[in-house]
Amino acid sequence: MDFIVAQQASLTVEIERLNDSHRRADRRMDRYERILKLLIRAGRRERRTRTEADERLTTALAALTFSQAHSDDRLDALIDIVRQGNTGNR
């Protein structure tokens, strides 16, 4: 009978150790889950920021391209005037 009581006590202690270990593992998993969620949010925020920056850059490049074409046309017209000798001082 003493053997059975000792075994029961030993098993109870071991079960309690396993329960403690399980609780610690759960807390760690909860922490890792929170960290992972924060990382995912940060990644999404960065992607959104980059997308917005890319859109602004695309718009600015389109405006610059238009402006450059307009400047090229005006410069070509000035070059034509100079080549023709029509400076307007006759």
C-alpha cells in the first residue's frame, strides 16, 4: 500500500511539473503570437507607405516628362529662329 501511495505522490508531482511547463509554454506562445501580429502590422504599414510613395513618384515623373517635352518644343522653336536668322532685330 505504501508503494501505491508513493507512486501516486510521485505521479502527482510529475503531473504538476508538466502542468507548469505547459503554462509557461502557453505564455511564450501568447507572447510570440503578439510579436508576430505586430510584425505583420508593421509589414502592412510599410507596404502601404511604399505604395503611396511609388504613386507620388510616378505622378511626379509623369509631370516631369510632360514639362521636359514642353521645354524641348520651346527650345526647338528657339533653335529654328536662331538658324533662320530671325532674331527680330531688323
